[in-house]
Amino acid sequence: MKHTIGYKMTVIIVAIMGLSLIAASIFSSFFLSKYYKKTKQDSIKKVYNELIKITQDDSDIENSDDVSILNNICEKAGATMIVVDSAGESIYDYGAGKMLADRWKDMIFGSNTKQKEEPKIIEKNDKYTIQSTVDRFSANQYYELSGGVSSGNYVVIRMSVESFRESIAIANKFYLGVGISLILVTTIIIIGITRKYTQPLLQLADISKRMSELDFNVKYADERDDEIGVLGESMNEMSDKLETAISELKSANLQLHKDIAKKEEVDEMRKEFISNVSHELKTPIALIQGYAEGLQESISDNPEDMDYYCDVIIDEAGKMNKMVKNLLTLNQLEFGNGSVNMERFDITSVIAGVIHSMQIKANEKQVNIEFNQMEPIYVWADEFQIEEVITNYLSNALNHVDEKRIIQVKIQEKNGIVRVSVFNTGKNIPENELENIWIKFYKVDKARTRAYGGNGIGLSIVKAIMDRHEKKCGAINRPDGVEFWFELDCNSLEKGTE
């Protein structure tokens, strides 16, 4: 409270008013008396000058038509006056005539028996003398002016100056009371006025504090035409601009983090890719080199051994060729090369075609591929890429089928979504590795994978194709095997003829 602007303004203004009141009282005590006396002296001289002016026009002042004017002047000035002729007879008096007549006699004979102290001359010239005297009986102070007028007449004008002290005391008490009351009233008014201005300032201070905490929802709502209103509008405008700027900075920062993360991911993928490719190529290259050197050095002259060496070289070269092709395909899919050619086609016929192309390999392993769907089911996708998915699923199933030798391919349609699943009997995939099988070069059983020439890229190609189609794929452990699936859009289930 003591640190608020309203409190400080109130204290300052009240202090200024209080000091002004004290200064006025001091000034009144020291200077008002002198001013009052000077005013009285001017007043008594003014009465004398008016008397001179009247007697110049008409020396018979007692019977003059201007006597009423002179009476009014004496009344306003609070003066008493007597005019005597050369014989000492009063020809005009106003106020205490008898007392002034006696006082005139004292002046003539130089007697001050009725005065408390010797009169003090204030001003004296060839026309009049002004002196200060104190009455013995009343103890009142008076200014007396004595001097000559026209036709040899003599004037005495007397004016009381004693009452000014009481008047000053009364005035000081009055102004003190008025001043204190005025200070109290003014303080209340100032508090009200300052609140009118400090409340908006406090509101603006709170807004600025919340802005510093990045809260830009609060706005200055008062509609004012003064400087505070302009400040409020400026803060609202600044708040909007800061919010926009910070939002843009956050977006840029988020994008930067994404770019950095992407770069780190790409770098990591590159390192992992080089490491995996090196690992995958190391074994076939070593085998090819070893058997080729054996052929070169004629280790065996037996034709069967030489044929075996050649078969190994051809088989390993084929695996390398397959891996390179898969890597190129995966690279195109992961980095967005090429486009998805969306078309409507019969998924049933595509599956049947893939099964037919792999029937020789299935017969070699004595595997029965079950596919009972006969009616066409039309889907929207890239037919070539979906054929690649089905081929990889069936190849994976043939490579991992157990002694039961059962592979089942099914199609299910529900709510416009077609799910194609490929099941093979065999060993389940550990649950904690189900999410990892889609990572390139990842192998659950490395020894078995090597036996059939797998390199852990096929399922990565499946995942990349389905991601480009923005569709789901996955793997589920069944009690007696593993099921792989993927989904596609289907507008309708139609029966058609070729």
C-alpha cells in the first residue's frame, strides 16, 4: 500500500497543502500586521485628502452640501474626525467629537495626560503629522493625523488600529479550521481521483506481468481517451504481436527440432544401413571368394565338387542380387521416390496370381497354401505394390512354416475395409519383438534366416508400402502359428466376370 502511486500522490499533495497552510499562517503572523498598519495609514491619509478636496471647493464645511460625502468616507474608513477654526471652536465633527476636542487641546498645549505613552511619529510633513498613540484608559492603539486645512482651520482624524490583532487571530483560527477541513476533503477527493487513474495502471501492470509469463489471453478492456487508454491499446497491440512472434518462434523451433531429429535419424539410419549391408555382404562375398579361389586352384578334380562350388557361388550371388534389389526398392519407398498409382482392381485375382507363381516353391516344401476366396473383391490401391506385399508375406510364410506345412490366405471385408491375412503354422514370434520385425535387417532367428537366404528387408518393404498407402499392417501370434495382415479401402463388394 505504501508503495502505490495513489498513496504517494495523496501523501505528497496533503504535505504540500499542509506546508502551504503553515506558510500562510507564518506569513500572516509576520507580514499581515505590517500590511494592516500600512493600509490604515493609507486610509487615514485618504480621509484627510478627501477633506482637503471638499474644503477647497467650499470652506464652510459645516453647511456644505458635501458633508454627507465626508460622513460616508469616515464611516467606511472607521475614522472619527473634528475640524476646529482658529478660535478653537468645532465647525465639524464625526464620531467622538468631545473626545477629539479634548485630544486637540492636548496637542495644542503638548499635553498627553490621557495617553498611556508618548506618541510615536510615523510620518510628518508640512501639511500633516501622523502619529501612533495608546489610550491610557482603554489601552487601545490609534493612528492620529493632525494638520491644517483651508481658511486657517485645523483637523484631527483618529482611527483605531487595535482591532487588527484580534482580527488576525480570528482570521488565523478560521483559516486553520478551513484549511484542515479543506485538506481532509481534498484528501478524500484525491484518493478517489487517484484510484481512477491508479486502478488502470495496476491493471496494466498485471497485464505486463502476465505477458512476461507468456500469457497473452488477458487484454486491457477499458475504453479511455487519455494517455492511459493509448497505453492500454499499445499493450494490447504489443501482446498480439508478441503472441504471433512467439508462436512463429515456437513453430520454427519445433520444426528445427524435427529437422535435427530427422537429420539424426537419417544419420543413424545411414550408419545402421552401412553396418547392416556390410554384415550381410560379408558372408556371401567370403563364400564366393573362397569357392572361386578353390576352383581357380583346382582343389578338386571331381566334377561333382566343381559343380557344387559353382552352385554355391551362384546361390550366394543370387542372394546378394536379391538383397540389392530389395534395398533399392526399400530406398525408393522410404524416401518418397516414385508415386502411388491408385486404381481399382480385384484383390482376389492378384492373390491367386501370386500363389500360382509361388506354387513350385510350395510344392518343393510340400506346403499346402489354402485360399478359398473365389468371388472378386475390388479395392483401391497401387496393384503393383500390393502384389509386392502379398509376395513378401507368402515368401515369409514359406520360409517359416513348420512340419504341419499349412499356409492359409484369407480375405475379410467390413465397413468398406478389406483385410488380407496370411497365416502359417510354426513358431510364434516373441511378443516383445513383434514391433521390431518391420525394421530393416532385423532378424528374430538369424541362423534360420541365413539358411533360406533372408536378409530382414522383406517386411520393411511391406511396412513402407502400407505407410505410403496410409493403411495399417501387422502381425498376430496364433496358438499354432503366426498371422500377418494388411488393410485396404473397398468401395463395394462386387461379383464380376472376366
